[in-house]
Amino acid sequence: MDFDINTVRSAVLVLAFVGFIGVWIWAWSKKRKSDFEESANLPLEEDVPNTESYSANNSLEKP
């Protein structure tokens, strides 16, 4: 069997397409839906201040 560059290109194209379909199926699976919804809501959540670093920074200041 004689391999030329076009055979290699075709094989890489098929592998890339199969990989794309695999990622697409993974992203749209029902198991991942709750994780993606949680990640989508992260920018909307309020920031909770870290009280340890806040109190440490304030103790260094002189009145």
C-alpha cells in the first residue's frame, strides 16, 4: 500500500472530525448540564469578602 500526503491529510481530517463530534457530545450530555449551568451563573454571584485577609490588612494600619 502506497501512502501519499493526501492519505495522511484524509486520516487527520477524519480524526479531527471524530474528535470534534466527541467533544460536542460530551458538552451536550445531560450529565454535564448542571455543571455548565453552575459555571454560567458564577459571574452573577456576589463576592464574599475573605474576612481573614481583611482583618489582617486592617490591623497593620495605624489610626
